Amino acid sequence: MTTTLVTGANKGLGLETARRLVAAGHTVYLGSRDPERGRRAAALIGARPVLLDVTDDASVTAAARTVAAEGGLDVLVNNAGVEGRGEGNRVIGPAEVTAAMMRELFETNVFGVVRVLHAFLPLLRRSASPVVVNVSSGLASLAGLTDPSVPAHGYPGVAYPASKTAVNTITVQYAKAFPDLRVNAVEPGFTATDLNGNTGTQTVEEGAEIIVRMARIGRDGPTGGFFDAAGPVPW
Ligand SMILES: NC(=O)c1ccc[n+]([C@@H]2O[C@H](COP(=O)([O-])OP(=O)(O)OC[C@H]3O[C@@H](n4cnc5c(N)ncnc54)[C@H](OP(=O)(O)O)[C@@H]3O)[C@@H](O)[C@H]2O)c1
């Protein structure tokens, strides 16, 4: 039996990932920072709700204690994330971004990932087949951001791509430090969710595809990589 935690799973890609992993036979903890939204979403798909705000040490520690007491963890999907758009769904570019805006976004997208990894690592290291999936973005790719022929090149924001590049760095460093774990970053693709005011061109079913696939790789899968549905993505 595989036990999986998906953070930020009360809606969007996280909810679809949780739904598919329940269908694949995993026992899924559906992380949500809001108890009511979490309970409702978990009931909908047959998951276990767990209160988890990735920006809050006490919340993450309490969630890890609950999961440990109920038997441990095999798969962690670090999915919770924010894009930090401004008024009217506007992406905030270099002319306007401030250190405070960036710090707030990094608190969720970067420090949140480290906070959750730190709390759940002892549980994962006790698993026979531990897997971590960090939900990154195509915008993390410096190769993409610097190549005018790639759509990511035209994205004007600063904080969000920088946060996901940091997630990729974290992925590589954890993968090297813990060779018994499979630790990978994934790019779901531009998906219609609340994150982007539902302007994405893919459905959540399409977007969750690579997240689910990498959550199910098991002991013999790759580690330290960055993948989308079509295969490896350039760093
Ligand atoms: N959509 C895309 O095109 C796209 C592309 C590439 C990567 N991604 C990544 O995919 C992941 C999921 O995004 P999405 O598109 O599904 O967006 P979404 O529908 O807005 O979902 C984001 C989820 O993260 C949760 N969250 C935000 N801050 C949190 C916190 N402090 N603690 C716990 N949960 C928190 C949200 O909870 P609340 O409901 O409480 O706000 C929500 O459940 C993100 O990491 C995002 O960067 C998305």
C-alpha cells in the first residue's frame, strides 16, 4: 500500500493529482490550508484531509505528526504554489516587483517546499520506495527564458520564475543527498486554474499527467530530473 501526501490539493492540479492517485490505489492525504475546503475536496475523491499551510512551521509539523502516527509516508507531492499576479490578473514585471513581493511568494513556493521536505523527510526515509515530486514550471528553465523561440521567453514576471528555478535547484540537491529517494521536478504545462485566472490552455487532466506519472515511478525511476509530459526539460 502506498501512502501519498499532496500539498495544496483542495483545487486545481493538486486536486486532480490526488483524485488520480486515489484511483490508482494510493492512500492519499489531501493537504489544504483551509479545513473546510480540504474536508469538502477530500470527501469528493475519497482522500484523507490534512490541515497544512506550507508557510507555517507549526501547521507543517502537526501534519507530519498526524501522518507519522497513522503509519508514515511513501510519496510527497510538493504542489502548493502561488503566482502572485496583480490587479486584473496582471503579471508583475521588473519595473514593479519589490523585495517584499518576492519574499512573500518565496515563502510559499520555495521555503514552503523546504519546510515540508524537512518535516516529512524522516518519514520518507523509512519508506521502502520513497518518492518526491516537486511541482515546478516551464518558467523555471533558464534555457527557456533565454531562448526567444520558446514561449517562456515572453513571460514578463520575475518572482514566480525565480521561485521555480529555486525549486529546481532544491530538487537536484536533495536528489544527490538522498540517493535512496526519487526526487524530481515537473512542469505540468500551461493549465487553466485559479493560479492564472483560468487562462491556461490545458485542462487539469492534461496538466496533472506528468505529476501523477512521476508520483508513481517507484524505486527504479529516475531521480534529480526535470520532466514534462513529453520527457526531460532543459534546465
Ligand atoms: N496552472 C498552471 O499553468 C501551472 C503551470 C506550471 C506550474 N504550476 C504549478 O502547479 C501548482 C498548482 O497550481 P494550480 O495551477 O493548480 O493553482 P491553484 O488552482 O491556484 O492551486 C494552488 C493550490 O495551492 C494552495 N496553496 C497556496 N498557498 C498555500 C499555502 N500557503 N499552504 C498550502 N496550500 C497553499 C491553494 O490553496 P487555497 O485554495 O487555500 O488558495 C491551492 O490548493 C503550483 O505549484 C503552480 O506553480 C501551475
